Amino acid sequence: MRVHTFHELPVRPLCFVPCNRQVVRGIAFAGRPHHFLRSSPPSMPAVSASSASPGAQLRALCRAHPHAPKVVLVPRTQIGRALEDALARDADGWAGVSTRIVRHHAEQVAQPRILASGRRELPVGGRSFLAARLLKQLQRQGRLDGLPGPRQLADTVAEAIETLRRNGAPLADVQARAQTEDASATFRVVADCYEGYLDALDAHGLYDDAQVLRWAAESVREATPPAVEASVVAVCDAVDLPEEAQQFVRAVRAGAEAFYRIGRPQPEAPPPQTAAARFVDAPLPPGETANGTVQEVHVRRAVGSAKEVDALVRDLLDADVPFDEVEIAVAGEQPYVSLIADRAARVGLPVSIATGVSAGQTRTGTALLAFLEWVTEDFDPAVLIRMLRSGHLRIDRMRSEMENETGAGSLEAHEVATLLAARRYEPGRDGYAKALGAAIGELEDRIAELEEQGLEPERDRERRRALRFVARLVEALLDLVPREASVQEMAARAQRFVERFGPVDPPPEDKPEADRTLDEAGRTVLWQRLDRLVRVPVDYEASGPQLAALLRRWLEGQYVRAEHPRPGTAHVVPLESAGYGARSHLYVVGMDSDTLSTAAVEGAMLRDPDRRALSDSMDGELPERRSASDEAQWHHEQALARHTGVLSLYTRIFDLDSGEERYPSPLFLRLAEAPTVESERTEGIVPTGERTRLNDMEAWLTAFRNRGGEGRGTGTARDALSDCYPWLRRGEDARQARQSDAYTAHDGLLEAGTYPELDFLRDRENGGPMSAGRLETFAETPYLYFLKYVLGVEPLDEPALDDEPWLNALRRGSILHATFEAFMTTLREGDERPAAEHEPLLEDTLQAAFKAETEQVAPPSDVVEEAAFRRLRADALVFLRAETAHCRTHAPLYHEVGFGYGPYRRQEEDFGAVTIPVEGREMSLRGRIDRVDRRPDGTLAVWDYKTGRASSFEEGDPVADGAQLQWALYAYALSTLTDETVGTSGYYFPTTRERGTRLAFDPGRYRTEVERLLDRLSSLAASGSFPMHPRARYLNAWRYRGYDRLFRDLAARSTALQAKAYPDERPTPPSFG
């Protein structure tokens, strides 16, 4: 989003044109009239404000002390800037006013002592890493039993230590409390870390915020610095003052020329650690009392948080208010800040965001978070694949370096992701090298084999180059993750990731900050903050994943491009920070109970009993966590009381994401029930009346809703949509065709005519052979055949992303096939037949096949791997027992023997090409027979190993309308190739479930039926008839091959097809009955 500075704004009025509706907006300048066009003006009754605004009080302070330097202590730096902006716009001007947070003022006062101490500051980002180091020491001593590890506790322990330090908790009191019987286990951990923290400060010559406040208070008490003595100091009611900060401010009050409180004359039940409670006796600036200013109130309810923001933007665009008179307050950062920034960018609304944007919303921050997630999630391939496909990981900067090692290539990031997704990986960083190395090794063997045969393996070489590139890329990413390192080294590695793989290039050094995009600013800020971590004075070493987890939490707390209020922009602030900028219009979003409430933290390391007990022995008092919601409500009420102009409140009443109701907060309801509220409106999904449409979607929905209205034209939203996007008509035609009562082209029937190029029985010299599986698919599911073999549509095979069991049916069959072939081949070469004593040989063979598969696709864990091998071993033993009995009467001849394959797929013992006659024509055929035996009568027997259920095959109908052709086609092909009789052919089930069952059939008996089925399939292909089966939902081909993803609801699609009439002039698939 581009936000202009004041000097860049054009002289002419800003103009916004959403959806053919023009709104012209002027800019407010101090002391100048406002010029604008006005749409429907609000005329609202009022609600009385309770006190003078901070801006008015500050002006009174300046009038009372026109020449003295004035210091205003504020809750946040951005609030100070808002106050300064309000003063700058005042007609009287201002001079000599400085706004500071207490910590910064203390640092200025204590500067001589800081320099004299020779100590360095412990940066905020270093506290969690120091806490992690202390927790790691406790963990090694066995003192974290029953609690999470260091990386989970580091942030909360660091927060607890900071609470103790800021409240001046003596180490002796903390240790004494930890030794009591009723002290919580978490407090004992905090006490141990507290001692280690103080020791580390001394050992490394560091100081923290509490020490700065203490030095500053001592400096003022011992000899009030002239800068303090001559200054007028004011503190805002909402400033948080823990004990150390309170002591400093009290010392300043005693030494300053004058001291005031900015806020309400008599604060109602302020939280005990706020300035309103600590300095309730301090006077307000002279000459300013509670006034009679009124608040005009708008109330809005909306369906979802996004519609809340849409309603706000609509109201803002329809109002007659200059943007720099607008303040937008958010009750919760998520999701409102990002929604406001997004909507503002879309409609051209200039906004400034006080807190800045979360680093995670910039491209560099998103990429770095994803990289750290990949590390913390044990290098999960799914995370890496998502990074590559989302564009968060760029590979172009490293391409030339990697191609120097792997050879030239042209892979893009999404192609790398697809190659990575094609295999499984063992958990951890080493799984990538193992899986990719095995795949590369397999290709190298294949290349060597083809070269020995005198064949050109260029395609395999290209695949090898691609895999080598992928492996090198992953290696480069893994090199950025140390196995064990310091936090400084991990931060440096994160910088290198941003430099080498980050999605955003560094902006030119001479490019002004105001001209930089949010992403450019985000990259610069994150780089600078990582650079600070590189130099953080904390010694902490841990594993790469542990450090990545800590860096993730650190990064989630980073914000970029925090902005102060600027002319010509609406200013976005947290709700508790609202009301300081003296802007006339306040819009508040997030006023529902869930967003506005702040529950106490149940899992806090400092429990309330420990806080109370420790407070009894201290000068100060530790705030209790259970009061957090009350404190938040007080701050929210103070923010609304500070505002004295027009107030618009927004709440969601329904959450579209969860499908649950949401309820307005009590504060919202209290304000909404005021008798002087001007208007209430509920914002639905579609804008009502003549309200401004913010995007095309709202425009379409509004037109659709109004399609029957008078005076709105004769065209419908559907007509307008089709005019804009003509290709949508084809989609609508397809939808209507699918909903018709007859089969159409959108159900698998090509336009009536002949398609000889699709006929597999035609005379063709260059046509490829058919496979049994292909023909079975055609017979059972013609439309799937059309998708797969005519259109070439293949479902993604991405085992890295699949959640199916590792030992699925396909993998199980592959391992057993390889085992049986190798085992029987070994016996044949030794002129032996299977026997019980061959069990060790069979187990070794299975182990080799199993290992080869695990190198290609690693099991997710050792437990899964061991369970899979046990199951396969049980199947193999069934095979051995069945073969021992079977081979007493049958002699094995061939194993895994192929026919009809070209030179690149042909194996050493394969047969050549073969054609079989079909109703006076011929069909080329290819395949691979699992097993051929010699029967006692001298004829041949063909067997296909099956690992499924024998009940899936009907002995009384072995052809099953063409769905089971393999046994017959293999028999006819073998008979043609060997010129021998195949007496039987069928399926063999060597599994624990089926106990070696064999289903055998006489091929000669079914020859005529098979040829008729093939001729029928040929007629379907030649006429372009590939209808989708009306019982597709029940067919395994649809359910298990991944093609069901083409339909939102396969069951509903099947039901619709059952009601359709199939055309009489078209040939009917055999499976249709």
C-alpha cells in the first residue's frame, strides 16, 4: 500500500471512484476551510462526554507555562506523536513540548550513570533467549519435570522476570516465596531463572529497563538535574507505572517545576498501577474543566468482521469528513488491522497505521516465518512444498550457482515443488538426501542400462539433472540451518535466507523511505532487526529447530512501518490508544464480546496466590492476572471518554468462518441503548439501498438482488457477467447440459460422428499397443478412460502430501511382486523348487525389496516400518507354503515376463511384439505376466499375483462385462508368442487373508465372448462414446485412482446420471447392463 506524505499530496482534491460512484474528498489544513462534495449528511443526537480531551488539556498546559520546557509522559510513543500532531494543528501553535514514554525519559535522565557504569543494554529481543538459556540449564538439572521445554516457556518466563524487575521484587523475597510449601511449581522455576537473570546481568555487564528506572530515580533524588528542575511534567492517566517506574515519576514530581495529570478530574476505579491511581491527587492543567461537549453516536452491526470493516469504509466514503479528521480504533489487532489495510489499498483510501503492520503480513516476513516453521516442524516436506508453490521462496538468485554443479536446467519453483511432492521422506533433515539420492541412483542405473543396450537415455538424463537441481536446492536450504549453534549464528543464517531466497529484493539505498513499498520497507526493517540479534549480548546455544522456534515467536512480535498521524490520512490505532489525536470522528471496530474482552492468562508463570504472597513482603504490589479483563475494560472506556466528537461503533453479530453467532459487548450495548443514538443499521453480505459498492462482488450481488426492481434496466446480473466474461457462457451451458435429462457431450459423448483415430482395432502401423488395464478401464468406466488415455489427464501423485498409510495396496503389491520374482528366479537358476528350508532365502529377498522401496519412499517412523515388514513377511510365508505344495505338480517357467514393449521398457527375457485377432481384425497388445507354469498335462498356466480380496472376482462370470480381461488377454498373447496351448489362466492370492487361493479359468472357453467385448469397445471409441457410468460412486476406479477430485460430490453426480436417458443411436458400454 502506498501512503503519501503531506508534501506529496496534490493540490487538487483527492478523488475516489468505486463502482461508477464518485466521491470527492478534500484535505484538512490547519486554519483553512474544508472544501468537499457532500453525500447524505448525518444528523445525529448526542451523548455527553465526561471530561476534557487530552489535546485540550495539553493546550491549557501550554498556555499556563508558555516558556518552560514541557515533558508529557504517554503510554506509547505513537500516542505522543498523536498529541504532537493535535497541537501542530491548533491555531495557537505550540513550542517546547516533548512527549515520551517513561522508559525513554528515564534513560535521558540517567544517561550519565549509564555511561559511567560501562554496561550495555540488554535489548528487548534478547530477554527470551536469555530465559531460554536459563531454562535449558534447569532442564539439564531435571528441574523442569512436568513442565514444557525451554522453547515453550522462554517467552512467558521472560515476561515474568520483567514483571518482577519492574515491580522491584528483591531476589531474597522471591527465593523465600519459592521455598514455601504452597508456592507453585511454575513460581519456583521463575525464582531460579530470576536469580540466573540477575547473575547474567552482572556477569556480562548488562542493564535492563528496571535498572534504568532505578538509576534515574536515584539521580533525581540525589541531585535534581537542571533539565528536570526547570521542566513542567504531565503524565497521562493511562500510563502504566509499575513500582520502579512509579518511584522514578514520584522523584520527578518532587523535583520538577510543576507536575500535572492529564485525564479525567476524578477517575473511576482505575487499575492500581496506572497513573490515574498512582497520582490521583495530582492537579489537572489549570484552566481546563469538564465541558459540555457531546458525542454523536452511530451504531452498526455486521455479518462477520470483514463486513464490519466494509461498513466502516462505506460510512467513511459516504460521510462529509476530511480523512485527517478520522481516527479508526481497533479493539483487536487480528483480523482488523490487516482487513483495514487491505480495503484501504483496494479503494484508494489513505490510512496511516500507528502500530505498523505485522511482519508476518509482509512478503519477507511471511517467507521467513515459513522457513522457520519448516525447521521447527522437523523439516516437513509439506511446508517446503507450500513455500515453493506460494512464491515465498525464490530460487532465481541461486540458480546459476546450483546449475554450475548440476547442469543447466529451467526448473521454476513450482516445478521443484512437484518433484519434491512425488516421494516420501523420512522425518528430519537427512530424509531428503536419502530419498532424493535413491531416486537419482535409480536413474543412473537406468541410464547405464540403456547405454549398454545402445539406446539414447536423454529423457532420463534430463530427469536426473532436474532431481540433482532439487537435491542441491534442498541442500542449500539445509545448510542455512545449523545442527547446533548460538542465537547470533541462527540470526545470521536467517539473514542469509532473506538474502538468497527471500521474495523481495533490497530497495536501492538512495530510494526515499516514503517511496518504498510496504514489502521493501518490511525487508529493510527485518534485516536491521536480525542484524541486532546477530550482536545480541546473550550466550545461548541450542539445536537449529529450538532456535528456529524462538525466532518464530520473536518474528511474530515484530512490526514494520509504524506511522504517526499525517495530513490527508485516516489514522488507525488500538482502541486503548484512541482519543489522543483530537480528531473529530472516531470509528471503532471489533466491539463484540469475544474481541473486546481480555481474559486472564490461566497458564501465566506468576499465579495470583504467588503474586499476593510476594506483594505482602514488598514495598510495591504485583497486579493480579485475574484483573486483566477489568483493566482492559477501563482502558477502553477511557479511550471513548477521551473522544469528544462523532462516534461510530461496529460489532459483528455472526462469524462467517465458524458459522457461529457473536454477541455485542456490554460496552457496545450500553452506548447503543442511549436515547440520543442517531441510527442503527445491520450490514449484511449485500449492501442495501444506494450504499456504495466497494468491489465487483458487491456490485454483482446487488444487481442480482435488484434484478426484479423497477427502473433498474432490463439486463440482469447474469447478462452483465456474461458480457464481461464471455467464456463463462460455456461453463453455464455445461452446467445446464449436466442437469438435463439426457446424456450429452458434457457426460462423455463427443459430437456425433466417427473418430477412427480413437479406434484401437484400426489398421495403424505407428499406433501403440493396448494394455489389459487400459481396456478394463474402458469397459468399466468409459469416461475415466477418456480422461486418462484420450485427454491425458492424470491426478497428482504426491506421497509427500498424502496422509494415506505408507503400506498402501499399491506399495504392498509392488514389494511382494518384486520379492516373489527375485525369489523364484533364484530357485530356478539353482534348479530348485520352493521348500520349507528356503524360508531364510525368502526373508532375505523380502528384506532387499523392502529396503529398496523405503529408500524411494521412506516410512513416516520406525514403528510404521517395523509393522509394515511384519505384515509383508506374513504374506511371504503364505506364498512359500502355497508354492511348496503347488510346485510339486507344476514347474515354474517365467517370472515377470513382458511382451509388446519398445526398446526402452523391454527387459532381457521379454518377448517381442504381439497382435491378437478380434472379430476379423487385429489388436496390438502389451503387458507383463507375473508367472507362467508348466502344468502336469504339458500345457501352460498363467498367473497374476493379487493382494486384494478374491471375492472381488466372480468365478461364474470371469470376464465381468470387460472389467476383468487381463487373465484372458495374457493367455491369448502367450499362446500366440509361444505357439503353445494355455490350459488355464487366472489370479493367485498369496496373502494372509486369502491363504494362497487361486482362481483359474479356461481361456479357450471365453474367447468368443472376449472378442465380442473388444469389438464393442472398439465401436464405442470409434463413435466418440465415453459416457460416465451412472454408478461411478460405487466403482473402485473412481474411488481409488484420484479422479473423484474432479467432482464436488461424486455421489450426487452419480444420482443425476441415473436419471438421464442414454441415446439409442449410440453404442452402449458393456458395463451399463
